[in-house]
Amino acid sequence: MNETSVKSAAHLYPVYIGENLRHQTDHYLSKSYSSVLIITDETVASHYLSDVQESVSQETVYVHVIPAGEKAKSVDTFYQLHTKAIEYGLDRQSLIIALGGGVVGDVAGFVAATFMRGIDFIQMPTTILAHDSSVGGKVAINHEQGKNLIGSFYAPVAVIYDVGTLHTLPDNEIRSGYAELLKEALLADGDLYQSLIMKDLSSLSNKDLADKLLKGIEIKAGIVGIDERESGIRQHLNLGHTLGHALESLLGYGYRTHGELVALGLLFAFRVSEKTFSSQLPYEQLYTWLKSNGYPFKLPFVEPARILSKMKKDKKTLRTTIQMVLLKDIAKPALVEISDEDLLNYLHDFQKELEQRND
């Protein structure tokens, strides 16, 4: 088992990464709780819920299962979970366990942050993507106008990451999570990026994946420890997300996975970076790797003006001017204001290029 820690304003919390940890959940509880509410989704429940229930059987345990998918990050689900917490009699000495991917972690974490003004919660990620969302204390639900616009900063008391749960992931979820690993490496570790880009997704072993996940988490933990509330360098973690989030909202949450669209956003950030800094980034290498590993490039056409309008709802937008995370070089990120005119041209050229190369 690997272990690291993340520093938040409220407390230092441990991150455990290894196999079969879900069978030993009670070993990682720092104290006894009056009750435990496990929140999971329909897909994860069928595989792993009973394992976690049995591993905390000495506590009073309740369970609530939400629908799988991004559409569950809604105000309706949020309110329903609060209602269940009240009906189950949870109090300030209760614990919420978020068992699932990023959607479950975000909505369950936001419930924990707001129920009785905040109770303990533990992240138990079951996807590769959730290695990113489970660390750093950002919890949220979506608004129809944009992703993660309603939320808070609220750190878990622990992250328990059982990589054995990754066996049941479909290919699109593996692609999704690996894109966030690529993002972290591009921000801070050129050697890690090269090791990631040399791997075919079909050949990942559990040990190899656990080692890479630990490195990705440590990169994020280092950034979050300096800037927990995204007022400075934490904004760099949005590399690839300005376009990715806009496409998620425009195409419909769940049309493609979060990370698959972030991967397109990384390519776009490469192109804009090259034009902004007159630099040379490994665009062709990244494009070829994404293509060979099945990332989707054929998407419905969306007018650049509509994408621009959606980008303006991004949390990094400042006085209606879009700020993009770009790269001067690998591991040298910068936050740069981009004019509407330039961005429209970049979007037009990028869409045209993808269309020509993927006919």
C-alpha cells in the first residue's frame, strides 16, 4: 500500500492507495461515528457496495444509491440526499462515505459540506478520473448553465483508493481518468508525461497504474497545499478544461466522458500555447497517442461563437475576458488572457483541423 497526505486549511488528511482496501475501511477511520451514510451510484453499488458495508459493520450504516452519470450532479439529487440524511437521523458526529467516481464524490462531498453546516466525509474513488477530483476538497453540483458552478471547498478526512475497483471500468472511463493524469504531468513533471505517453491503455497493470496515480495525486497535493481556494496557481489544474467544460455543457453531460473532452482541451491548449508563446510543444505526439488509444475526435459541430459564450461562464473568466491555462513548455504553465477575436479564430482553426484529419 502507498500513502501520502494532503494539506488543507482545515486539516492534514491521508491518502491511501492499494489493492483490496475496501475490505478494510474500518482500519482507516480515525474515530468512531454515531452513524455512517454510504452514498454510491447504481453501477458501483452492484460491484462494491456490500464489501464496504461489511467493512464498517460495527457502525450504524445507511446506504443511498443515486443514478450513475453526470446528470446526478444536480440540485434535485443534492436535495434528495439531504432529505435522506435527515430521515436516517444523521447528526454532527456522523460520517458520509462517497463510494464511486467523480460524480459521487462531488455531490456526496457537497452534501457533507452543507449538512448541519458540515460533517466528516471520506472519499473512496472507484475510477481513475476520481484520483483527481477526490483530492483537493472541491465539491460541487452542476447548473444547467455550467459545470460545477454551485459548490464549496471542503476537505475529506481521508481518501481510501482501492485500485482493485478499476478492473470493472469501461474503456471510456479509463481514457477519461488517464487524461487527467496527463494534465498533471504536463503541469509539473516532464518525465512522468513521457512515461504516461509511452504506455498503451490496454497494457496497464495494477501496480503501474497505482504508481502513476500516486505521482499524479502528489502533484495535485503540492499545488493544493499552496493554493487551496484557487486564487493563484491552483487555477493551473484547469489545463484543458476551458474547452472541455464548454463542450460538456453544450453537447450534454454524459455525451462523452469528462476526461475524453479534457483530452481535446489539452490538444487545443497546445495549439493556443504555440501561437501565444511561439513555442514548440509535442502536439503531434499527443494527438497520435490519443488517436491510437481511442479518444473521440468526431463530435457534432458546434459554432465557435457558442463555444466562446459557454467559455465565458468558466470560473477563470475575469471581467468577461477568458483566461486559459497554457504551457510555455512542458511543466511551465501560465494563465493568459485571450481576446474573443483570437479565441474565435483558434476555435475555428482547431475544429477545421480535426475535421480534416478525421474524415
